[in-house]
Amino acid sequence: MSVLDIIKERKSVRKYKEDSIPEEVFFRVLEAARLAPSGKNLQPWKFIIVKDRTLKEELAEASAGQFFIAKAPVIIVACGFPDYCYADMGRYMKSWSVDVTIAVEHLILVAQDEGLGTCWIGSFEEQDVKSILNVPENVKVLALTPLGYPDEEPRDRGRKALEEIVSYDTF
Ligand SMILES: Cc1cc2nc3c(=O)[nH]c(=O)nc-3n(C[C@H](O)[C@H](O)[C@H](O)COP(=O)(O)O)c2cc1C
């Protein structure tokens, strides 16, 4: 399948089977994150793999009560290192959130290719997630995603037309 086909197929999954993920499949998903590009190749990230049921439920609670994430066999918590990244992107920002986002998207697309579902979770209390998982003060939590076999076929949520988002030679 082409990368574009995988991109077209991917949708946020909010209902999961409890089936566990074979080790070799899980390895390929993590490998996709590991191989992501980053500013100055500093790779300012860490991915916390959460399988413990109690921790998953606590993370769901800390994510605005989105309890569907605790049903997946795994929750991946993507963290970034603001003190160890390309610090002058566009002369105005640090790269860590972009770096981590690219790595998470890599992971999401390979998960899709492996028949696994994901859902980017951006609604969470960072301080709560940090205390649940012992994340150090100087490390940021960027996103969570459940990872598991889908138990639903999500509907297509549509996108803006290309003409609306692309311009040529000038803004
Ligand atoms: C930054 C970001 C934050 C998001 N936060 C949540 C969230 O907290 N809960 C949720 O169910 N979906 C969340 N989503 C998923 C979006 O709602 C979803 O990607 C969008 O509606 C398009 O649907 P699709 O992913 O099925 O194509 C988030 C996505 C992004 C990129």
C-alpha cells in the first residue's frame, strides 16, 4: 500500500478491542517514531508505553475523562525535551513540539499500516499526566495516543479542499 493510501485510510479510533499487540508489530510502530527527523537530529523525545490497567485509567481521567483510551491495550505518552532541541527555528521558536509531532505521526501511520488504531489525544492535564508517570519537571508532555485493534469503523470527517489551503507564488 502506498503512504498516501495509508494516510487516506487513517482515522481517529475511539473504540478498541482488548487484544494485545504482537511484539514484532509493536516494535515496528516504535521504530517508526525512532526514525523520525528532528531539528539538528537532536531527537528530543521519549515515548512512555503504558500497559498497566490502573495507570491507563488514571491517564484517561487526566485526559478530560476520555475513558475509551484506557480500553486499548497500550497508551503511548509522547514527551519532549525543551532544553535539548533546536532552539532557533524560524528565529522564533524551539523545535521540540514539531520534532515530537513528526515522530508521533510516523508512529500513527505505521500503526495504520499494521491494522492498528490510534487517536491523537491533546485534551489532557499535563501536570496530572506528569505526576502519574513520574515525568521530570523540565520535560513536556505533547500528546497521548491509545494503540490497539479498532472495534469500530470511524466515519470520514472530511477536509478542506486543496484550493482552500494552497496558494502559488504568494500568500
Ligand atoms: C492536536 C490534536 C488534538 C486532538 N485531541 C483529541 C482529543 O483530546 N480527543 C479526541 O477524541 N480526539 C482528539 N483529536 C483527534 C481529532 O479530533 C481528529 O484528528 C479530527 O477530528 C479529524 O478526524 P480523523 O482523525 O478521524 O481524520 C486531536 C487531534 C489533534 C491533531
